[in-house]
Amino acid sequence: MIFEEKTIKLKNGQEAILKSPAVEDAEELLNMVKTACGETDFLVRYPEEWDINVEQERAWIERLNLSESSVAIACYIGGRIAGNCQIDLGIRIKTRHSARVGISILKEYWNLGIGSAMFCELTEIAKSRGIKIIELGVIDGNERAMALYKKNGFCEVCRRPNAFMLKNGEMQTEIYMQKKL
Ligand SMILES: CC(C)(COP(=O)(O)OP(=O)(O)OC[C@H]1O[C@@H](n2cnc3c(N)ncnc32)[C@H](O)[C@@H]1OP(=O)(O)O)[C@@H](O)C(=O)NCCC(=O)NCCS
């Protein structure tokens, strides 16, 4: 699905554009996601695990934009991609009441309200598709993300201890959250 372009105002007064990532921006999107994964331990991959090439990323964007069950929204600031989020709607009879979301924003753009704006749009998409539950996973200790999710009506449902292990051996607990629509 394509998310039509929408201009938003950030907390610092700057304008940003939310829209589906363009196929021509595949290289930039891939670099953005790799950078984001190197800036925090709260994303589930290390940068080197994004071992796909630009052609594969291009094909992924193409598939996503044609998909009936997934939508990606990238945030463009001054033509540069500052972050990206995605919602995947359940497609089977037993899962089509639910959707899962994920989000990553480059560190230099944290705390500007991009995440909040993206969550408003993701929620609207879910509502328009008759979704009853939006779900996500967040790593324990990710206070900024938890603040964003709680503000948007997500509640903790359960915890998965030792879900991830960092290179230094530190274990991370995944917190599973849901929002009822
Ligand atoms: C988590 C993330 C998506 C949030 O997006 P964002 O654009 O920075 O979020 P926003 O600016 O819209 O909102 C952040 C909120 O957290 C609050 N916040 C920031 N740091 C905080 C902290 N340490 N403790 C509690 N609240 C905090 C902010 O005040 C703001 O709340 P407000 O709007 O009520 O003032 C983004 O920072 C990010 O991509 N981080 C790295 C990747 C990641 O963690 N992804 C999520 C994986 S589950």
C-alpha cells in the first residue's frame, strides 16, 4: 500500500514529509536502517546483518508498495530519510484482526516528534482496515520508545526474558505490548 505524502511540523519548527519510501531511495533507506542499527542496542539487528544489496532493497520497496497488507512510511527531512516505520496487517482468518508495527529513526532526529506523528498515521491505517489490536515488541530499558508507546495507548502484555543477547553477552528482555482499537 502507498502512504500518500503528508507534511508535518517537528518540535523544532522544521518541516518533514511522511510518505512511502520511493524505489529510487533504496540505497539511502538501506544506509539509514544500517546506521540506525549501529546507534542503539534497542533494534534487533546489528548493522552488518543488513547484508542485502541495493537491488534487493529496491525489490523489497517495490513489493511493499504493491502489498495489500503492509505499509511503510519514511520521514524525509530536507530530502534526506530521517526514519522509517512499517505496519504489517494480519492476513489469515485468525490473524486479520491484528497488526504489528516497527519503527526506527536516526539518532540526530530523536525527540522531534517524528515517532509520535508516525504512530498517529499507523493507527489511522489500522483503524481504516478494521484492525482491533496493534502489537509490538520493545526491549526493556528503551525508555524513549516506551514513553512513545504508552502515550499512544499501548499496554504491556507480557515479557520474554533473554529474548536477545548482545555481542558482550548482555541479555535483553523483550516486552510485548498491545493497543486495542
Ligand atoms: C524510539 C523512537 C522510535 C521514538 O521516536 P521519536 O521521534 O524520538 O519520539 P517522539 O519525539 O515522537 O516522542 C518521544 C517521547 O519520549 C519522551 N522521552 C524521550 N526520552 C525519554 C526518556 N529517557 N524517558 C522517558 N521519556 C522519554 C519524549 O519526551 C517524548 O514524549 P513527549 O512527546 O510526550 O514529549 C526513536 O527514538 C528511535 O527510533 N529510536 C531508536 C530505535 C528504536 O528504539 N526503535 C524502537 C524499537 S521498539
